[in-house]
Amino acid sequence: MSAPSPEVLAAYGVAGVDPVPLEGGQGASWRAADTVLKPVDNAAGHAWICDLLDGWADDEIRVPAPLRTGDGGWEHRGWGATRWLPGTTARAGDDPDRFRAVVDAFHARTAPLPRPGFLDERTDAWARAERVAWEGAEPVGSDEVVALARRAMAALRPVDLPEQVVHGDLGGNTLWHDALPPAVIDVSPYFRPPGWSLAVVAMDAVCWEGADPALLDRWSDVEEWDQLLLRAVVFRIATRGVGETLGWHAPGSDGYVAHRGASVDLVLDRIGAAA
């Protein structure tokens, strides 16, 4: 991903600063001084997120302040910006209770929000994958990834849970700081049960961060927990499949199916044991 242009940097008040690429995500974010710049994929969604962050009033959780351009807008030539937040990336498996408290506090703050209209317009990989997990859309990708997704989807059953605005990617986007409250960054909005957001965190932690699978038991007080875990796994597999069709990943190049297949087995075993 190319760096923001000098014009974009100037629009956000960091003219003459050499931007530095940030790790994580899709490698699309850049830091210039205390400003983080990122391409805007969906203008309506970006504006909604900026309005949410701009009006944030919660002493328990920090969020990055969105930055306006010189003319008062939330984006300039396809780029948005927020203020850099200090902190280190939190891992759910290291302190499950503390991480759970952040997830719950964040969703308590977003619970009253109405369903954002822009969600229906999203066509990005994550939105498409979410519809596979929740609405039965067909998975895409390599034969191996599609087969893995369908194996997991075969165990899905309907759940009747309250839905609200949730952050769908809190793992990797939660920060600890010794002297400040925890922070949540890179808000990825969906309108689903808040337990699904926690399930995504749990499965990512077990699959990619080396967390003890006992984490799944620790949070099993969440209603319909195993079904939410299954939807979390399908969501991630379906995202991988869309990414393959977009050329982000070469099918079979990194052992993904074998690695993610272990987490599918883990959840299916839980569902079988509970049956």
C-alpha cells in the first residue's frame, strides 16, 4: 500500500513528516508524528465511526480521536486520520478477565446505538464473510478453504440472541497501558450479539496467539457460546476464502487449512460433547 501523499499529510496538519508504515491489519495504515492515516474503504462507514469516536465519553476505555481535515471533513482524497494512542497490544490469553472486562465495557457503551444503515452497503471481505457466518451466504475461495467452511457450517443452528453494534476485531486492537485506561482501536462495526465479538477474540487467541484452549471454558457463561464460537470460526475461514479470490493469499501456500482446521475440530468437539 502506497504512503499517503504530501497533499493528504498537509490536509491533516503533518506536512513534511515522513510517514512510517504500521504493522498489522492489511498493511494499509501509516503513522506521521502523532497522526495515524488509513485509506477509507466505505465513506458512510468511515463517517459513522468518526462520529462515534468523536462523541465518545467513557473514562473506562480510550478510543482514538478522529481528525478533521482543514476544511472540516472526515476524509481527504480517500484517506482518514485519527490521533495515535500509546499502549501495547493486549493478548486475551494473558489476562482473560481483564480482556473480558474491556469487551463488556465497550459493548455496554455501544449497546444503545441503532443499527447503522451502511452495514447493508458493505461489500468488503469481512462483510461478505460475516454474511457467510450469519446469513448462510455461500463461502468462496480454494476448494480446501470452502470445504473447511462447509464442514463447520454444517453444525450451525439458529440462535435467538439480542443484537447490537459490536466491534468484530477486538483481538489485536485492544491496548494496555501502565498509566492509562485500556484502549480500543480500529473499530470494525457489525450488528450482532456481543458474545460473538468475544467469541472471535477467543478463537483468534487460541488459533494464532497460542492461548490455552481452556480460555473457551473460562468464557462459556455467554449464552449460546459454542454456536458463537462456531460462527467466529466460519467468519475467519470465509474471510480467508474471499481474500484468496482477491489475490491476498495463495491457496495452500502457508498451511492455513491445517492450522485453522484444528480450531474447527476444537469447536465441533465442544458441540458434540454438549449434545
